[in-house]
Amino acid sequence: MGLTATEKIIDKHLVEGKMTPGSQIAIRIDQTLTQDATGTMAYLEFEAIGIPEVKTELSISYVDHNLLQSDFRNADDHRFLQSIAGRYGIHFSRPGNGICHQVHLERYAVPGKTLLGSDSHTPTAGGCGVLAIGAGGLDVAMGMAGQPFYLRMPYVTGVRLTGKLSPWVSARDVILELLRLMTVKGGVGKVIEYFGPGVATLSVTDRATIANLGTELGATSTVFPSDETTRSFLVSQKREKVWQILEADQDATYHEIIDMDLSSLEPMIACPSSPDNVVPVREVAGQPISQVIIGSCANSSFRDIVVAAKSLESREIHPFVSFEINPGSRQVLENADMAGALRTLIHAGARIHQCGCLGCIGMGQAPATDTISLRTFTRNFPGRSGTKDDRVYLCSPETAVASAIQGIITDPRDLGQAPDVLLPETYFINDNGIIPPPGDGSKVSVLRGPNIKSLPEFEPLPEDLKAKILLKVEDNITTDHIMPAGSKILPLRSNVPAISEYVFSAIDPGFSSRAKEAGIIIIVGGENYGQGSSREHAALAPRYLGVRAKLVKSFARIHKANLVNFGILPLTFMDPDDYDRIKQGDTVAIPGLRTALLAGSDTVSVEVGKDKTIQARLELSVRDRLILASGSLLNWVRARIQAGQGSVFSL
Ligand code: MIC
Ligand code: SF4
């Protein structure tokens, strides 16, 4: 039987398990990436493993999330990241060089390879035929140490593209349409693979936009074939030699197929406050706006910036709108400049920022009270912009610029003739923003500022668990609810005691002080709990506060893996109606938990108060169970190293 492109990559990298969807597999990791906000912790964890040097083909540390340097802490983090990269054989992409996913696509993505990144939008490289997966920092640290990555063999959903996008309609509209169809839960456990004649009409950066936002479907990854378009892209990056073909076999079978005719699509927009709250732009057109930003790892490539500039030729930004450009990379900025786009943008009234995540992660650019902000970003979760009760819409660069001109949400087709954007045959390339490691890093000293605190130690799982339900939450709780980001909190990513003060602060400001009195804690939640970011702080900081279990209707993939890595038991309701039978403040007990876990039991009885018992499911692999019993992945790995089993982590 033939294989899909995804299966071909997995097959080549499989080190454990069988390619049966849903079963546990382990794959070899060729490349890793980290970004600063998750990276400081990932490198502290890598250090704690005790290996002299990374064992991957390429590992790279990007600095893109926190560039504010509002005090010494952020600058110290940058110095720490640069020095530890040199120490362990890791490339370092300097602050201002660009967003990890955009730079990686340009300079390092190799068709057919595996990439593990400590950021949920790592699948962006899937636009170039890479199997790229987002994970928690500890899993990426393990990848750097040469260990395989454990995951459930994904179901492969095929999206067959036909036709060609109409003028003013672009890649963002393709994925917004898919988000409308599949919702933020629709991709869980799946890789979304694109095929069909429509693929050839999309450039690699268009494909990367679509792959990037596959994360918002909850998908494990997104994979595009590697074809002649991919080859031309690699030629334009002077990297043709890494090109290789990747396509599904003629007789490959997909788990399901979604047909999409590109010609039938129209400009779409995600309304507040979820990326799947999608409608055609015309349905919400006419509402006044105060801010428009083009940027983020989803839509800040050369094409995205130039299409905005061309649309602005002999036009101006509306006087009530702040129009802002966050270029994806220094390469984008330099090439847009050479194409004359920057001058047009500046002249029309745009505010040009440095290359990085900036407002996408709430580092500045917060919108005004009770006004609409249009962004080409990835997420519009409530409050992520930094403004309470924000009204953030997500759309294409075309819709963004048309609206910035008119001052109201505008269907870009109203602007008349669509601009033509020619991609450079070869980009002007300058890699001086990337510092390769020295041949021998053993002499490099790691520079640690006072805000960089070592990792807390965690106790093994007790035999009997007695805990209090300190918080009960609804469906679709995001990691931005659990562990918010933004300019106040992001500088604390290397300081677990300090950042833990903000756990759940967005929805329950008293949580961390209550937690300090409560002892052992359990959290109850609904469907798709922990969607969004890969930030392991959303597991690490609650664990530090005493959270030992979460009982929910269903989990998002990366968050569940992070919970296991930090010794928090992920339990799901056998009967979802039991969610309504328990309340915040109840006490729960799970007697004999440790024995049941290690015996491989699939269910446990949870006693709630004095008179109720409900059943909870333990959907865990053998490895997960051992990690949970040890108290954390690091405890488990250290114990194995001490027992002389250090080089073989597999089970
Ligand atoms: C995000 O977009 O939410 C982030 C910030 O890039 C996160 C990583 C983080 O929290 O550091 C992600 O998507 O994984
Ligand atoms: Fe950065 Fe935003 Fe992309 Fe996250 S989604 S990596 S914050 S640009």
C-alpha cells in the first residue's frame, strides 16, 4: 500500500512502534529550534541532562519573543542564551534577526527532515516539506540530547486543493476556511497534508502560512509536498542542494479527505476571540477600527509586506488607524527595502517595527479600550493583546491593508485592481544575524544573570492522592489563561517561583495565593484543555504551586505532554456528564493511584467528597506512567543515567 508524504517521513525516522494511527511511536529528530521565551528553560533542562554537546544535525536558538529590554532581566536572558548556545554547539539567531519560524523556513528548512521546536507554530516549516512539530522545552532538550520524540502516530487528513486563488484572496483565507470547517479541536491527533493540483499554485511562503495556522486546528503538524515550487524557493535562498522531492504515493490512503476549490474562496476573517470564529469579511465589513498590524510567524513574509505596500501606492492610512508592520525577518525587511516597499509604507503612514513577535505575544502594541484591532497574527484569545476585553480580528494582509486605508473593516476586493507581487528569483541573503557555535565549546562560560533561577526539584507521585479542586474551568481553556504572557510576565520565564504568582491570573487572580494554602491541588476542566502555546510554564508553574492532577473532558496534545513531563497526572472523565457533578472546593481522593498507574490500569476511581465516586481515564503510555511515578521527566532521565541506562531511553 502506498504512503502519504507524512508517513514517508515518519517511516524514515521511526525508531519505535508501528505506524498504526493512535499508537505510541518514537521518531528520530534531525533538527531542533527554540525561542527565547521557552528557550531559557529548555537550555537549563538540557544542562541538567548532563551531555557535553547537542547530538542533532542542527540545533538553533532564536531570540524573537521578548525584545523589550525594559530592565536587566531580558538582556541577561539574551546573554545567557548566546553563551549557552556557544557552549553546547548550537547556532544562535540574534535579537532582531527575525521570528524563529520565518528565519528557519528561509535558512534551514530541509524537505524530508524532522524538526522539533519549543514553540507551537514550529509546523510552519511544513510549507517546505518538513515534518515539524511543536513540543515543550523539555522534550526539545531531549531531542537535542539525541533522544527520539515520543508521540501518538497521527491520523493523516488529506486536503485536496484544486483551482487557483482569486485576486485579493490569499493563503490566510485558505486556512481560515479550514478553521471554520474544522474548529480549534478538529485537528487533534492529526497531521494535515495538502495535495492535488492546487498546491502548485501556492508559493512556499503561502504554504508556510497555511502550515503555521494548522496549529490552531490543534493538529500535530501540517505537511506540504516538496515539488518544483519548493526547489525554486530553495534556489531563491541559495540552498538548492538540500532540495529533494517529497510527495504522497498515487495509492496513498488518507484517514479522511477534505476537498477545497481555491477558486471558490473569498476573503475571510476570524472574529473575537477564537481563531475558528470565522466568517466572510463582507459579513462584518463597515465596523470602525483603531489598529491594524501586519506581522507574526503566520503572515510576515516578503509577499505579505510587499502586497501591503503595493496596495498603498498613491493611497494613505486612515487618520484614526494605527497601521503597524512587524517584519518576519531581517531578510524580509532588507528585501522589501530593496523592492522599494519600505518607502511606500513609510510614506503612507505605516509604523515599522523591528523583526520579532512583538504584539503577537502581548509585548507592546496593545489596542485602545473598546476598539477593534485587525491583525494578521495567529491567535486572538481573550486578553492576549494586553488589553482587557479586547476585540481582535485575524485576517489576511490584503484585508488588513484595505481596512487600514478605509478605517473600517473592508473586503479588499472593494479596492479595485489587485496588486501583482513578484517574488525575487534570489533573495538578497545576509546571515550575519546568525552566530554559529565555535568548534570546541567546552571553554565557553555560560553567563547567568540574577533572574535565572535553577529548576525546582519535584517529589515522586505518592501512593494515594488527596487533593482539593481549587479551580473548575470551562471548555477551550488556553495556555494564555493558565500561564499568561505579555510584557510583565514574559521576563519571568527563567524564574519559576516568580512566574508562578501569575498562574491563572487572567481568569482567577486569587489562584496563586489560594494555592499556597491549599496543599495538593487538582484542576477540573472541559474540552480541549490547554490549547494554544507549547509553553511548559503552563505545567511547570502550576506544579510548583502544588497541582498534581488535572481532570478534564479532553486535552490539547502539547499541554498533555507537558503535564506528564512535569509530573501532573492528566485524567479525563469516563462520563463527561460527571463534569457537572463536581464543583470547585470539593476534595477528591484517589487511593492506590501509584500502584494502579504502574500496573497499567486504564481507569481509576476518584472519590469526590464523602459520597460520590466517579471514574477517570488514564490514557498514558508505559513511558508516561514511569515519568509520572518519578515525579518528572528529568527525575526519570537522571535516575536512568545513574542506573547506567542513560543512552537508551526507549521503552
Ligand atoms: C505563542 O504564540 O503563544 C508563543 C508565545 O509563541 C508560544 C510559545 C511561548 O509561550 O513561549 C507558542 O506558541 O508555543
Ligand atoms: Fe511569535 Fe506570535 Fe508566532 Fe508565537 S505565534 S511564535 S508569539 S509570532
